[in-house]
Amino acid sequence: MFLKVLIMGLPGAGRTSLARALSQRLDAVYFNGDEFRANIARGLGLSLEDQVEQARRIGWLCNCVSEAGGAAVADLVCPTEETRAAVQPDFLIWVDRVEPDQDEDAVALFTPPAQYDLRVPGDGSLEVWADNIGALLPQRDRNKRRWDSWRTPG
Ligand SMILES: Nc1ncnc2c1ncn2[C@@H]1O[C@H](COP(=O)(O)OS(=O)(=O)O)[C@@H](OP(=O)(O)O)[C@H]1O
Ligand SMILES: Nc1ncnc2c1ncn2[C@@H]1O[C@H](COP(=O)(O)OP(=O)(O)O)[C@@H](O)[C@H]1O
């Protein structure tokens, strides 16, 4: 399967839990934002410019996987439209859950996505969501991208 999936949402929303479960079901290569920062994006911080650069690097690696015929799942906060556009996903999943003790600054910086393929609400089991999404995605036609009109920030 050729596919590039972005799972985004506020810190603590449940992105990583969903991404791990989904990538197992899709047999996908999984890029976790925290691990990526600790390795490939060492030195990048949390300024908007650095978050866009982090997103661009993960997006590029996902492209490599998908060009080789594989599925790639990335999980990132991606708090703005610019960061989402830098990933250029084929399929965007928004984990729409706010932790009870969520940092107010993170909420203030976060712009809910104007476009997404699937919104995962805070209730419900992420394992069940992963089952359902894992069954849905392989049917998706990669050529019918909704994100072609997105500009790569530059
Ligand atoms: N705005 C804001 N405020 C406070 N903390 C923040 C913010 N954005 C990112 N983070 C923290 O950075 C962790 C990794 O972020 P990511 O690399 O996954 O995403 S991104 O680059 O921010 O899109 C992320 O960790 P996790 O959510 O636990 O993965 C957060 O702890
Ligand atoms: N839907 C949910 N309901 C309750 N707790 C959740 C839910 N999703 C995730 N959690 C918990 O919240 C914490 C953060 O989850 P995680 O997947 O690491 O989030 P993120 O990657 O978005 O920071 C974990 O302890 C996880 O078990």
C-alpha cells in the first residue's frame, strides 16, 4: 500500500497511542515526533519555524517510504496549517482530545485543522479506532489526493 498518514493533535491527545496501534495494523513505517526530534531533528526547538522544518523532514521521509511502495504513519502535534501543509499527508487524522491539565500556551497556539480526513474524538477506544481506520485505509486510492493544492511553505 502507498500511503502517507499524519496523526496530529494537542500534546497528550493520544496521537502516539493511536499511531502505534494503526501502524501495526497497516504494517507501516512509523515516525514518532518525539523520537524524530531526538535523532533526525536534533537541535530544532518549538518555534513555529522549527516546527515547520520538523514537519517537512518527517514528510520527506514518509515520501521515501511511500515511493518505495510502503505505508508511512507520522505523529506530530502540527499545531498550525503551515505545519500540516509541510507534511503534505495523503490522509490526515485529527485526534481531537484535550487533556484535563493541558498547558494553556499549547492550546492557544493550536489551530484546529480546516481540512481533515478523519476526526477521532476523545471518547471511545483508540484500539477500536485503529481497527476501523486500518480496515478503511487500504481501500483508499492514493491518486485521489485532497492535499495537492497545499503549498509547500518556502
Ligand atoms: N505548543 C507547545 N507547547 C508545549 N509543548 C509543545 C508544544 N508543541 C509541542 N510540544 C511538545 O513537543 C513535543 C513534540 O512535539 P512534536 O515534535 O511531536 O510536534 S511538533 O513539532 O510540535 O509539531 C510534544 O510532546 P508529545 O505531545 O508528548 O509528543 C510536546 O510535549
Ligand atoms: N482517549 C483517551 N482517553 C484517556 N486517556 C488517553 C486517551 N488517549 C490517550 N490517553 C492517555 O493520555 C496519555 C498521552 O497519550 P499519548 O498517546 O502519548 O499522547 P500524545 O502522543 O498525543 O502526546 C497516555 O497516558 C495515554 O494513555
